[in-house]
Amino acid sequence: MPGQLLCLHFQPFLQVRVETKAQQKAYLTLQTFLDDLPPLQLPADLRQYWEQKAVRAEQLADLQQQSAGAVGEALENIEAFYQQRAATLQAYLTWRQSAEWQRSPAGRLQQAWRDYLQSSGYYTVFIPALRSLSPAYEHYCQKLQATNQAFLSAHPEFSALGTG
């Protein structure tokens, strides 16, 4: 399940021709990572919640297209993006910091994913390899990091949400 989700999620950045030794090494690293990825262990209630809420592959393309538009808009002008959605984003921040969120199935599932990604090497193996393999993903990450830094400088209260 996790490997399939990663492939589907990053598919737009995986359409790359492997031309250099560094890209070849990155490709092999990604392949090994995905082949060796352990299953995500969830308690029965979270597994049931996941199965009820999970996006199916056929729905993913539409969601990716929708989110790409919003992300693109945010990357172009984060402050305008924020100002247009300030009330919604502030309400989201309040909800995400609440004990109710942390106890909710969605909050617990998000924490389980964060823990899983941290322990699996996602941040230390998968992401660096993908950045080496895909120039488009490397460019996207650089722009995303710069935008995030600018946003958090202007709105430090959102740093409480962390990454992931």
C-alpha cells in the first residue's frame, strides 16, 4: 500500500529519462526503497477509517490536477494565496492544534503516517533520491522550500503544524 501511494503521488515527477550515472544510482535507490518498504501497520479502527476515506487510483488524477492548481497558485504568490484564504487557514490551524484533532481518526492516521515515513527512510532516502533522479522534482522542492520559508516568516504560528 505505501509504495503504491508513493508511486501514484510522485508519478508526475517520475516521467524522466535516466541519462546520468547519478540518475541511474537514484533510480536504483528508489527501486530498492520501494521494494523493501515495510507495510504500514495500523490499528484496526484506523485501517477501517483508511479504507473508507482512501482515494482510489482512478480519483487520484483529478485530485492531483486540482491540487496542482492550488499549489501552483501558492508557489507564485504565497501572501496573496494566504490573504484570499486567511479565515479558512486560521480555522484549520486552530483545529489542527486541538486535542479533538489529535484524538480524531484523521489526526491519528496522519501521525501514524508521519511516524511511518520517518522510520522508513522516506525523508533520508526516498526524497533525496527522487530529487537526484528528477530535475523537475528538484526544481519543485527548491521553489516549495523558498515559499514555505517566506510563508513561515510572515506567519510563524503555522510552524506548529510541522512538515508532512
